[in-house]
Amino acid sequence: MIDLYYWPTPNGHKIPIMLEETGLAYNVVPVNMLKGDQFAPDFLAISPNNKIPAIVDHDSADGRPLAIFESGAILQYLAEKTGQFMPKETRPRYEVLQWLTFQVAAVGPMFGQCGHFLGYAPERIPYAIDRYQKETLKLYAVMDKRLGDVDYLAGEYSIADMATFPWVKVRWLHEIEIDEFPNVKRWYEQVAARPAVQRGCALLEDEMKIGDPDEEARDALFGNQQHEKR
Ligand SMILES: N[C@@H](CCC(=O)N[C@@H](CS)C(=O)NCC(=O)O)C(=O)O
């Protein structure tokens, strides 16, 4: 059994999508980041940067519980564990790994900052909004070009698509018009039609209060707690 430390956010959704795609058994451990659960010592022992998602695999290859944080590492681990959604041969494997890394290193951070400065910053900072919106649009253009040549980011459907899809799903946060990126739109609709993707994104969806954080949530997500030394 795999324990999934989770909250229904774009980074969170990636892992239940993969768990649903592969049919691995899992147990959801909600980490309510709006209430500061991510700072609990037990969770920090698994995820030292106080972020979901994380997993503990109680059926790892060496028989000891294996804890992993960072969505890219978790997706890669689950792909290796199951032999699914990431080929073993060098060339197609690195197609997957480069687009997975593109998601975790570029799409996630840039879209995240774009959403932050558009929707959550206490003051409107035009320079920051302009910079991160332009970065976001540029990354959409990169994906659109790629998806004009291939069906899925790495050619075949893979963990790279599972990592990227939830961030395109919340494009309203970034004020993106998907019609301007027809290949991304085609890909998005194809991925969205997968039952496992729908189940993964539906997990605890009623708890998702994105867009309207109260005082307690603001403090947990953007306040001093974030920057305390632990
Ligand atoms: N690079 C990390 C990013 C994870 C991340 O940013 N998680 C957010 C939710 S989308 C989180 O846990 N935020 C809570 C916090 O920072 O306190 C990954 O890909 O797993």
C-alpha cells in the first residue's frame, strides 16, 4: 500500500492521476495546507520543504517503507515500479524525462508565480505580473509547438503529461485563453477524457478553496511560517 500525502492542488493531482492510471492501491493522507498541516514534524520528516505531494511506499523493493517527496521524483518512481508510462529504452525514456523536468523546473514555478502575483499578492505589482505572464505565455508557446508535432509531450502518453495537465487545468488563474494554443487545446481535451485523470483530479476536490484563501490560509501559505528555520 502507498500512503499519498495530498491536497487537491495542481502539484497534488499529478500523483493520484498516476496511481489511478496504474491501478496501484493507495491510502490518502490529507495535508490541509490551508491550515498549516504541512509544518507538522511528522510530515516534515517525509517532505522537508513542507510541500505536497509526498508518498510512503510500504511495499518497496527492499521491504522497508520508502518515503519520497517532489512530484517529479514520485512520478518517476511509480513509473519504474510499475513499468508503465515511461519506456525503459534510453531515447524514449529521456523524451519523457526531459518533458517531465520541463514541467517541474519551468511550467510549475512560472505558472505558480504568475497565479500568485495575479491572484494572491496583497498589492498589484505590474512588473512581476508582466514578467510571469510573459513567461507563462512563452511556455504555452513551447508546448503548442511541440504538440503540433506529436500527440503527447513525450510522443506517447506518459508521466510528463500527467505532470503538466493539472497546471493547464487551472489556466483561468493565469488568464490564459487556450484557443490561442490549438495544439495544447487538442492535447488537453485528449488527456481530460481519460477516466483515470478524471478520478485523480476529483480526489478531495470539494476541499479545494483555491482563489479565496482566508486569513489563516494566507498565513500558512504566504506568511512567516513559510520562512521559519526548522
Ligand atoms: N516542486 C514541488 C512543488 C510542490 C508544491 O509547490 N506544492 C504546494 C501545493 S501545489 C504546497 O505543498 N504548498 C504548501 C506550502 O508551500 O506550504 C513538486 O513538484 O512536488
